[in-house]
Amino acid sequence: MNFKLKDSLVQLLKKPKTIKLVLITEPWSVDTANILRVLESVEMAGLGKIQLMIFLRENNTDITEKILNNANTPIPRLLVLDRKNEIK
């Protein structure tokens, strides 16, 4: 399935700034399967300015501990990193 991004989002993605995204997930997540299609469209529209990193929740507790929500970490979870590679 292909997705069509809004023109305003495509224009934003063409700006010279690099965007770093981190997706926290697990292989069994059905929701992740759906969002990956959208992220692929965003990544392609970004013309190489989008860096997408995928981490497994269970194998990266140092990251997941920073984003706990009521003592659990729902997935998928999409994070944006700043210039210092810190979670925004």
C-alpha cells in the first residue's frame, strides 16, 4: 500500500535540516507493520535528510526507561532526536 503525504509535509521535509527518528518496537507488533509503511514514505520524501533508526524495546532498556508511561513502554513509539542525539 502506498501513502500520499500532504504537500506541506513534503515541503517541510525538503528543508536542509536533518531529522533523526527513533522507532521503538518489537517484531510482533502489528501497529509497527502499519507505521513502517508511512515512515518509508516520509523517509523517501526527505531526500536523504531523514535518519530512521529502529530499536527493539526489550533489547534497549536504556532508551525505553527514558520514555516510560505509567511504568510501561507502549509500542510502537516514535521519538525525535535533537542535535545532541537526545530525545526531544
